[in-house]
Amino acid sequence: MRRALLTGLLPLLLSTPAAALPAAGETGAGVAGVAKVGEAAEVVEVVEVVEVATAAQLAGALAAAVPGQTIRLAPGEYHGAFVARRPGTSAAPITLTGPADAVLVNDGPSGVAPSCPAPGGGWDSGYGLWLYEAPYWRLTGFTVKDSKKGVVLDASPHVVIDGVYVHHVEDEGVHFRRSSSDGVLRNSRITHTGLLQPGYGEGVYLGSAGSNWGCHGNTGGADRSDRVQVVGNTIGPYVAAEHIDVKEGTSGGLISGNTFDGTGVSGQNSADSWVDVKGSGYTIENNTGTFAPPGTFANGYETHNPVTTPSFLNGCGNVWRGNRSDLGGVGAYAVKITSTSKCAADPNVVRSSNTVTGATRGLTNVPVTPG
């Protein structure tokens, strides 16, 4: 472990000469200072980098994490239920990092599940990694596999997932849930999802279905996992449901520069496209999608307009541009807009910069907008 001695109270930090503080990026340096007369001073030990090599060490590090800390995984498999509940901050996020051969595996689930998912009570969710009310984390480099779900974020906004590999999970790969807004998933890879329930094997899941807001609708009754960016990822093959499922009630996200391989999409539970957009105000740009058998494929991108309580203008105001779609001679449209009348106040826009090959019907079923 790398350790740094830091003063425990702000007055002591304020009285410490600037020259005595470590330079940015230094670790292991002792910080000294003298408090003003009459002020209490306490020196506490803060671990900047926690090295872990066993499942027990990882579970303990997650439970004790503090803002600004890095938990670093050694190569190897980590079997267990790994839950993070400690928040980072904007200025000092918490980082969990490791190489690709550091692999998290949850052999659960077990015990009696509560009516709404929450850690504790002797119940193991089966999630490979679960962030619960844990904003401002950075997850980088490692792998999650052989779990019920891959990475699940509940009420955990401002989380960045970068360079993570999720594969061979029973349900979805990465889920931003319970208003886990302003997150980022980038440079990551997701394959082989939906091994147990193909219709629920989404690669990336943004928000929750309105029917599940009773559990996950923690912001005004809705799951507002808004403004999530899904950028530069490789999703598929053998993602059994949608590669990205954008749920109703969410808005303002970005889906950009991803590669979708539709091989193995199941067609179950209406899972027959790369991206299903029920949210509003998303920008979907510069993605590359392909489809080849086996699988069931209807369209590259689809919109839907479910009615929700509270009410939202769902599946409207989204923009497609610069996407390249190869439908393999099977899919009808690159972009299928299911309803224009419901979005008359905020229409979906398909720009002419999108291209399509192998379509049975064409680029889109609505007029194309130049640009």
C-alpha cells in the first residue's frame, strides 16, 4: 500500500506552509503542519492507493473507500458479492482499477431477494459489481464475467466506466439505474449477455421501464438516469437483447462512436435492434452497426413512445447523424420511427449523413433532414 499522512482537520491544513505540501501526483509523502494556538489538531493516516489481491481484500477496500482513493486490483479472479456504498466527490472521485486479467465473478444470487433491490439482509444480488448510492467513482480496466448482471449503478450519478470488459452474464451487461445520471461508459467491450434470459440481455441499459419506477423511480417518481454518455464502445457479438436500451423518462444522453455487432440478437421480448430509444433528446451519432446470422433483426435503431406516470414526452426529440448501418439483407430500416404524431411538438430527426447498406426497405421511414 502507498500511504500519505494527511492532517485530519482543515485548520491545520490552512496553517501548513504551501512548500510543505506534496506536489501533485506524489504519494507516500508525509504532510506536516502546526495548528494555530487554541485549535485542535489531529493527524490521521489516509491510504491513497490500496493494493488488493484477494476477494476479502477487495470487499474490505470497497467498504472502507474514501474520496480520492484508488483501489488497485492485482491480476486474478475475485469471487464474491462486491458492493460499493461510499461516495466520492467531484474533486476527489474514488477509483477502482485493474488490468483486464483482474476478473470479478459473482457466483450468486442467493438468499431471499427484497421486493426492491438493496444491499444487505443476507441477500446476494448476483451482480458482478454494484454501486449503490455511490456517486463519483471511476471504474477502469478490469473484467466482469459469470454473474447475473455485470455492472449495476443505483442512485450513483457521475460515475465513469472506462476500458472495462463485461461478458458471459445472465442478464444485462451495464445498467445505469435509479437516476444514475451524468455517467459515462467509454472504451469498453460487452459481449455474451442474456445467457439465462435472452430478452433481458441488454448490453447497456439506461434507466428503467416505467413499470419498474415503483422501485427505481427515486426522482419525482421516475428513474431519471439522464445525460449518460455511451461513447467509443464495442458491443456484441452475442448480446441477446438490444445493444443499448434507452428507457422512458430519461433524456439528454449521447450515444457516439460505438461499434454494434448484432450477431446473436435473440428477438425475444422485442429485442430485435441495436438501439431502442424510448427516452428523449438523445444524440445518436457516428456509430457503426452490422448484422449477420444467427439472430433475429428488424431494424437498426427504433423509437417507441410508452405512456408513463408521471407523464413524459417519451421517444421524441432524438437526432441521428453520421451513423453507418449494414442490415445484412435482413433489417428493414436503419432508423425506424414508430410514431410521428406523438412527437409532433418535438420530432425525431434523421439526417442525410446517415448511410445504410443491406436494408430491405431503406434508411428510414420518415423524411430525411439535410445535414
